[in-house]
Amino acid sequence: MMTYLGKFGRRGALAAAVLVVSTVFAAPAAESSPGWVGTWASAQQEPTEIFGANWSATGFANQTVRQVVRVSAGGSVARVRLSNVYGSVPLRLAGAAIAEAGAGASVRPGTLRPLTFRHARGAVVPAGRELVSDPAVLGVAPLARLTVSLYFAEPTGPTTFHGNAEATSYRAAGDQRFSADGTAFTETTQSFYYLTGIDVTGRAPRGAVVAFGDSVTEGALSTPDANNRYPDELAERLVAAGRPLTVLNEGISGNRVLRDSPCFGESALHRFQRDVLDRPGVRTVIVMEALNDIFDIAGIPFGPNCNAPNPDLTAEQLIEGHRTLIRAAHARGIRIIGGTVTPFKDNPYGVDTAQGEAIRHTLNHWILTSHEYDAVVDFSAAVSDPADPDLLRADLDSGDKIHPNDAGYHAMAAAINLNTL
């Protein structure tokens, strides 16, 4: 879903490309060893400052970036996934480390572990590719906070990254991979860089659930560093219930079902293979996406060259896009759950058109009644005002009439029947 931008704040919605509703998904990338399950993930996108100033355009040179993430489930061995999917040149990584996170940029004493790549300290990630580290022996507890530190001795140029992380990342001069107190990390940002996944094995869970969508899935406008996005809340429910499943957050602010954007990522159709099908151990995916497609009806620009008007959008086009995702998941034996699109009445962008509301209602009705998804979750009902179902409930509203607050994201996670996963 879309997020703040322009006079309304620091984030954005989605953009322009060609309407595609029939995408052929390539064969999956083979896993090098069995038993791995993704326990944390972040969908990657091109460099952009649509979410505010960040380091994606300039990249890193003789600097260490330390990123703090919370995993969903644990294991005794971990590995890290790095992405140079949107790089135009090979990415030269001089070294990396993983540890349990402390306060701020610090790490817990005794937990720092070097990461290697084919037994080497450094690695080169070709342009357009991803790289998986060697396994690191590090006992990872459910819901643990980890840091991944990446040192780049040479200039990287523009980065593959995730713009709107709602999590603080840190930067320091020089090689600070093994800095335990974190005092060298004097710069901060709210984005992830190159880090696209953490996998676990050894006492690992039985499978992963991917939360796939836009900024509402991503957790936009939730409290930074609090891990209150709906996928985080779902992970907490699974841990409390003793369910051996991880949760991977593959939301991107401003993302669309049908069209790519240089600001808000490739369309759901184009990134589904990389962000869902190719993740290790995926058993189920929850799809909730369409609001930014609907917002394009009004043709409101959310940044230079970010999105083009699409006044001819129909519910049937969106339904066919969702059907394409269903077919792709089923071809891989993955269970797929449809989530209804949440309300947006009185939003600050003026997109309360009768056409847009009609499309949302038609799409949601199809999700709930067609039985084409393996199961459904009515996110819209979970957060809407009972007196006006087109309106986000006031006590669950972050303030923009689009994105839930922490309580709203909690309500979304509570609406999911764990037995459907």
C-alpha cells in the first residue's frame, strides 16, 4: 500500500510501466542444502529517495553498515542472504559478521561471528544476482534480535535496498564489523541495504509463511524499531501457540499488483518468484495488495517518474493478477491465502472516487466468495469502522486514514486463523 510523500510526508506510492496480467514464472533456484527455512526477509528495490534521504544513491566506501533485524523463529545455525539484484556493477564485499543485537548499534558480548562466503572472508556479488553466506554456528532464539554488519572497502555505487524499513540501520567509517559497543556507528537511517534474508537450520521450524503485499504488509507508520508490523505480530502469535512456522515480510511501500515502478518496486507479478517462490522452506503465502493500483485511477503523482495514471483500471484486471499469483503458488505446492484490501476513505490524497471504491469492493467480494484462494483473511473487516466500512477505525488509524497504527496491525494479525497456515 502506499505511504507518505510530498506535502503529506516522507513516503510514497507506486508507479508506471506496462500493464501485465499474464506472467510466466521461471524455474525456481535450487537450494544448496536441505533443511533451511527463512526466518527473516526484506523485499529489495531500486535506489530511491522517495522515502526521504538515505544511503541508497551514494552507497558505501570504506564503511561498515550494521543492520538490526528481529527473526521470527530460531535455529542453531544461520546464514545470510545478500542481494545485488538492482546493481549495475559487481558488489565487492570485504567482510561481514553476525551477532545478537544489544541496545542501539551494540551487540551482546560473546556473540559476534564472522561470516564467510565459500570459506572466504569477502565476496563478489554479480550485478543482478543474490549471494548466500556459509553457515554460521549461532544459536538463534525465536523472536531474537540480530545484527548483520557488512564492510565495503571499495565504493559500491548505488545500492539494492529496502527503503521503508521502520527499523534503524547504522553506518561507521572503516571496518567496524567486530565493534561490540557500537560507538563507532554514528550515522543512522531507516532502510535496509543489500540484506534480503536470514535463514536457519538445526532445530529449525517446519516451514515459512510469506506476508506479501504493499506498505500495510510492510508495516508503514508503525512505531520504528518496535516490531509491531502485522507480520511481526503474526510471528509472536505463532511462537506463543507453539506453531513451528516462521514469518517473512515481503511488503514494499507503494507496490502494485500490475505495474512496476522505479520508486516502489517491481509489480507483485514480477517479484513473486524472487520474494516468495525462491525463499527456502515456504509453505504458505498471504497476499494483500491492490490499493496502489486503485490509487493510480486518480493519477496523483507521488514523485518524479514514480507512477503514471491508470484511469481505465478494472476489478477484473486485478482479479486476473491475483489469479496469476494463485496459479504460480499452486504450481510450486505452496498454500496461498487471500487478504481483503483495507479501507482508505478520507485519505489525504483525495482518492475516494466511486470508481475506486467499486473496484475495492468487487475485488474483496471475489477474494471472500470465489474460493479460488485456499483460505481468506478479512483484513478489511478487522480494521474498518463498523458504522462506515469504507473508513479505517479511528482507534486503529496511524493518522492518514490508510495505514493502521500498532493496534491496527495487531488486529490484522489477530484476524488470521492459524489453522489456515
